[in-house]
Amino acid sequence: MSKVRVSAISYLNTIPFIYGLQNSSIISKIDITFDVPSTCAQRLHNNTTDIGIVPVAVIPSLPEYHIISNFCIGAIGKVRTVALFSNSNIDQIKTIYLDNDSRTSALLVQILAHKYWKITPEFKPLDILKHDEENAGFMLIGDKVFDAEKQFKYSFDLSEEWYKFKKMPFVFATWTANKKLDEQFLHEFNAALAFGINNIHDAVKHQSNGIDKKTAIEYFEKNISFDFDSLKRQGLTEFWNLALEEIKRDRVR
């Protein structure tokens, strides 16, 4: 029997998931690759993987999709690792540079700009951080945010801003398959994810992506919410609705 191909995000926030998978009998049934979120999504779309922890913005565009777990990468309020950085206050920002690692976060900052902050900046792809550029914001995701926190005068946590806007949690990524999979396999897969979440301290001892272990534990305890519950599902539906409006807006322009 061929192994199930799994694409996982190579960020701190997935370490409990990876620890659970690697320390469970499921490891003999899967092949794991590690990618940035956008690559996970592309691999799932191209059918070069069977399961991915993928940015939620891409899920509706998949030819076939099945959200296979009650675990996700989400937050209720501040998430810390998805943020807009600037040396200008929000109403002075004229250009926002977008980290291309995640379509979800890029769409989120566009939604917040137009519908919550009421600004109309120009959006450009991010190449390098230009600390001296006036009236500019830099949207960053993942572990690189820990360094950027010290480099700018202002930071706007995108999940926290979403919560202020909608009073809903935000879901960044879900475990998604592009085909139906065996129910027994899915049961074992989810049991492995649960094991990792229930042993976060051990997971961080094993790997913390170069982040100070105390900072990593604090991040998991204060910022990341793994349960894909009914409130997060409502938040995800609302995001999908607003993201569709934003995509249509881009097409009109």
C-alpha cells in the first residue's frame, strides 16, 4: 500500500502537529514534506500531495477538498505571527508590501484595509524590508515576525484586528485533503495530531525552529488556538465571504 503524502508548514505553529505525527504509528503510513504555506497549497492543488495544512483562502479554489480534522491553526484575538509592521500609523500608510508565503494573510490585510481601517493603499509584493520607506506597511507571517517585532515603531496584529472588526476567531490553515481518504487512516491521523497538541512542552523541547523555548511555549499558550470549533467555522465562513468580495474588487480594478 502506498503511503499518504502529507505537506506540512515549516513554521513554529505546526511543531505540535509534526511532533504528534512523528511520534505515532501513523508515521509508517505517511511521507511528510515541509513547505511554506503557499507551496503546501500549490502541492495540494497540483495533486503532488494528498493532505496539507493549507491556508484557508485557497481551499474553495481546489477542484475537490475535504477538511479532515477538528484541529486547525487559529487564534482568538492576537496571533502574534501574522502582522503588519510600519513606522507610520495606520491612517498614514499608502503602500502595503505583502509577504507571498500565504494568500490568506494577504487577503486578510486587504479586507482589513478596505473594510475596517478604511484606507486604500497600493498593494505590492514584498522583496525586502525597507525600514526607511515613509508611509509604508509590511505584512509578514511566520517565524520571521519574531525579529520584525523589534524593528518597527508600529505593529498591527492581523488576527487581533480581525477580532476587533468581526468579534470572531480567525482560522489561518486547516488540514485538508484533495480526495476522500480511508476513515481508519483519518482516525489515526487525528489521534496523532491530538497527541502532539497534548504534549506541546515535549514538542518544543524537541524542536523550536531557533525560537527561544520560553517564547515558543508562551506563543502556544497565549496566541495559537488549535480547536476547529463552531465559532472558528463561523469566522472562516465570514472570511470566505469577504475574501470573495475582495477578489471581485481586484478583478474590477
